[in-house]
Amino acid sequence: MKFSVFQISRRGGRQKNEDRMGYCYTREAGLFVLADGMGGHPEGEVAAQIALQTVSAMFQRQAKPVLKDVQEFLSSALLAAHHQILRYATDKAMLDSPRTTLVVAVLQGGSATWIHCGDSRLYMVRGTELLTRTRDHSYLELRNAPPPGLERINRNVLFTCLGSPTKPIYDMTGPVPLEQGDRILLCSDGLWGSVDDVEIARQLVRLPVSESVPELVEDALRKAGASSDNVTVVALEWETPDAFESTQGVSTDSLHDDIFASTIQAGPIDGLVDDLDDEAIERSIAEINEAIRRSAARKA
């Protein structure tokens, strides 16, 4: 597996940066994650960090060196992250829970599969064409009216996220076969809120990701001005074995099956250390699987 990758996070005109991103990989699978902690709720940066740590911990446990079922992993990991955020809020007796968006992509077997909840986006560009991007979970993006009684709500407001009292709604795409030069970009709304889709696709393919991504981020900050949101991006370019020439690229061919590399660090979050141990993650997975089993039994 061979790819070039670049990640960056810049604080805009906000008091703090609640975005988190990173990637990790084994010899035959790669994981790319981005979360945007939501303002208006406490400790959004904690929710984003919990989401990243939970998903990456599950990937490390299950990718040996490949995931047995990528779609099952993605849905279980997203729901486990949601459960971990709620547990954190309960353990700290918080009146309101931390909340975050989440977008996760897995590259495995020459294909990409991704899942998202909220308005952090994934873009996939081939050549100069924008093949697809995720659809935000907002009333505006879905072209739906707010529910009765909430007609005056801002249609840009999200109707789902991780950490809310209700079960998160998510969308999954893939597997999508990858071709030489395909570029995949995960970003927070600080990027697409200032730079439109056409421009994102155009700039992304103009230069190597290590050059195009910083330029995109600076463009977004400049256009938004003093009121800019935080802008966070992790992007990659897929490379076939014969075409792999990048000096900044990643080649996993020399890794052993039990080797795991990651840019996602276990952050020093008060009250979280024990929450993310093996027993807690296994418990979350078991709870999710049991809920799925009960739901299937009721439908039958």
C-alpha cells in the first residue's frame, strides 16, 4: 500500500481549536480520521479527541493487518466513540455532554470506504473531476424543512452528531476502487465554509498534497477573515506500486503484520485514561453488537 499524505490544523478567529485529525496504518490497511468538536456544548475538543482515540484504538486491535469487515468496523467504531463520549460525560456528572462531528476513511484492498456523522466532509477527486463528497447532516444540505415547531431553526444547524442523547445518524460509502493519483481529502467546515467544492477540487490536484493542502487552508483563512473558523485537513494521494516515486510518501510494504504506525496520540484528558483501556473498548463493542442483535430479532 502506497500513498502520500499531509495533515494540518490552523486556529482561525476562535479562542481555541476544537478540531482533531490524524491517520494510522498497518501493512495492508490505512485509517484517516477527522473530528470537529461542536461549539455551544462543553469540551468539544475532548469529544473530538475521544472519537479519534476510540476509532484508532479499535483499528489497532482489529487490523491484523487487515480488517475482516471494513463496513462493520466503521459503524462499530463510530458508535463506540459515541458511547465513550457519553460515558465521559456521565463519569464527570456533566449537565450537557461534549459533542463532535466525525468522518473516517479506511483504505484497504485497493479501495476506499468511509463513514461520516455531521458536517465534517470527505472529498474524492480523480484527475480534475470531483467524484463525490459527503452530504452534511443539516436541514439545508438535505433540503428538508425542520420538524414542526422548529421552523425558525437555522437550517445550517446539524440534526445529528456524536455525544448527543440520541443515537447518531451516519452515512457510509464504499468500497470505491482506487486509481493512480486519486486524492481524498477530509476536512472540517472551516475549509468548505470559505472555499467552494469546485475550488477545493481544482486546488487539490494542482500540486502534491504537501503543497496544495497548505495553500487551501491559507485560502480559507484569508477569505473568512477575522471571523474564520478553525481549518483542519488531512489529505492523501493514492499511488500504485509502479508509479510510487514520492519522497514524502508512505510505503507499507516493508512492515510486518504486527506493526502499527499512527499520528493519533493518546491525549492527556482528565478522566479518560481508564475509559480507553481494552476492557472498556470491548465492552462498548459488545453493547453495540447486542443492540444490533436485538434490533434484528425484533424485525424478524
